[in-house]
Amino acid sequence: MISKEMYELGAHSSVIREIFEYAKKRAAVVGRENIFDFSLGNPNIPAPPVVDETIKKLIDTMPSCTLHGYTSAVGDDSVREAIAAFLNETHKTSFRKENFYMTAGAAASLTITLHALAEKDDEVILIAPFFPEYRVFSEGAGMKARVVLSDEKTLLPDCDAIEKAINEHTKAIIVNSPNNPSGVVLGEEEVKKLCAVLEKKQKEFGKPIFLISDEPYRELVYGSATVPYITKYYKNTIVCYSFSKCLSLPGDRIGYILVPDEVEGSREIFTAVCGAGRRLGYVCAPSMYQFVVRECLGKTADLSAYEKNRDLLVSTVERLGFSCAKPDGAFYLFMKSPEEDAGAFCERAKKYELLFVPSDSFGFPGYVRIAYCVSAEMIERSIPAFEKLAKEYF
């Protein structure tokens, strides 16, 4: 009567969403101010003023039927031209509007891309820790997800392990930098090392291996950290981008797929992207927000608050005896669980209304993800709860 696979996905939502829903129910009992919800990566910083100003300007100046009507299935020409020009100026690339397919955010970008690439018996490598929906997206496209653990000390990709995992069925590898859930940023050295492995394995198997770069956190970096533009290091790179985090627009679902000309079979792949978008119903990304991002390229929300939150949270947990890798980007802290079962640790934390996400669904057991895209005031209020929790372990 129904798809059992789809029923299971609907009946068992992601752990992150389950905790988020628990927080809402718990807040109704004890009060929102008494819940310390670090579960969801939902930006708490307002969109920059230019976003609202642009929306008002578009409403005042653009015909309503154009602003709210369909664009081309791949996206509006002027929007794609603007994105190409911005990236070319920023990264010294040579993209054209024909390289871009506008999407309803990064999830749509990844899903479309994986469906466009997938053939029978294909595999995709996921570098753990990874965003849990990668597995859902990959398997939904008919690909087998092969998980490779990062180096536990640095949380950087283990290139030796990746090299061993690549086989004749490997179609792609997904890279996410800055990383969700660890906040780790791949520097130029790490990027070059990974790309060298992929180049070597392409020659060995005589076929392309695509690097899918998932980039919703590209602009969220701290201090001297930088995010290399991977298309300049590996020609078979496909970029899946979202404006959700940099412009604080997570609910407006706007992003793109970039298939550079340098990608082997780029025109065929782009056509397959169009076909996958058609089959999945992902044609014509939200029109108004296509025009909004066209006018806001290069702009960001005030991301400095995330760095302050990171410093406050890191200093707090380290003072109390917990260990973590200090993140260079995104807005997540990946903290080592003081007991082997991270799920049990999260349940214990609930006694103090602290809500973390256990790392098992990220493919990397023994940690918890703490999303610090919350107010600094909430972090301050949560410190006594952290102190009570720490006393149970140290």
C-alpha cells in the first residue's frame, strides 16, 4: 500500500530533529528560558540589513508576476551570470552562467547531484564525522555509502584510509569544509593531499572520481583560517552551495550546483543534473530569493558573534575537564563524551536541561555535537548546568 522505506524515514526522523522537537515540548513544561538547546544548526544571527532592503526594493520595483513567477528550470539567467562573475572575481576562476543550476538550498543540491551521477553498483565515500543526511541522500540515489573515519586526533580526513577505501565502484566523495559537526577546516595542505589521492586512484581505475564539495559554511571561519576553492585543485569537483548560513536564510532554501567546464563530461553531467532536478521536482528554485541573493553576493550576516560564542563555550568545557577540538569554522563544537556511550551521556545531560546531539549518527561514535548558533546569554545561563554535569564525571 505504501513504500516501507519511505515509511521508515518518516517514522524515524533524524536524531537532531528529534532532540529539537523534544526541546519544544520540554520548554512548554519548564519554560523556554530553562532549556539549553544546542541541537539544531539554526542561525540565531539576523540576516544582514541588505537582505530586507533588497526584498523591499524588489517588491517596489519588480513586476509582481516576475518576482513571484517561474524562472527557467535551471534558474534565472541574470542570477546565474551574477554568481559566475562574483566567483570569478573572488577566486580567479572562469565560470559561466551555464555552469550553474539554482536549487532550494544545499540539501536539494546534494540530492540532485547524487541522483545525476548515480549508476548501478556505484559507491560514495563519506568522511566521518559527516552530516547524517548524507547517508539518506546517497542511499536514496541508489548509491552505497562507504564510511571512512577521520583521524581522531585532528578530525581531518585520513587520506591513507580514503585511498584504501576507493575501489572500482567509487563514483564520488563528499567533502564538507568547514565541517558539520566538527568545525574543522581543510587547509590547502589537506586539500592538496586529498586531491593527490583522488588523482592517483582515477589513473589506477581509468575513470573519473568526483569530489562533491558541500559548502554551506564556507564564509564561517575564524582567525586566520581560510577555505581553499577546491575547483582550483581538482578538476572533477562539483560544488553544492547554500546561502542559508552566510546570510542567515535557512528557512528560505536557496543555493546552487556548480559544474565547472573542467569536470570530465561536464555538459553531460549538467544535463543529468537538469534531469535529476526534473524527476525530483526540484525545478525553479524560489524566484524571489534568487533575485535577493543576486543583489547580496559577497555580503554576510555579522558572523563575529559565532566566534565569541565558540571562545566562551570552549573555555567553559575545557575548564570543567571536557575535551574537544577547537573549531576553526562553522558553529559546532565536537566534544568528546566522558563515557563510551555518547547517547547515554546525552541522556544524563538532559537532567540539567542540556540538549546535545550524540555523534553516532554522524558516523563517529564517542562524541557529542553542540551547536553554538545560540545567544551568548543562553550560553552564560547554561554554565551552571555544565558545571553540575561535569561533577558527575570529574
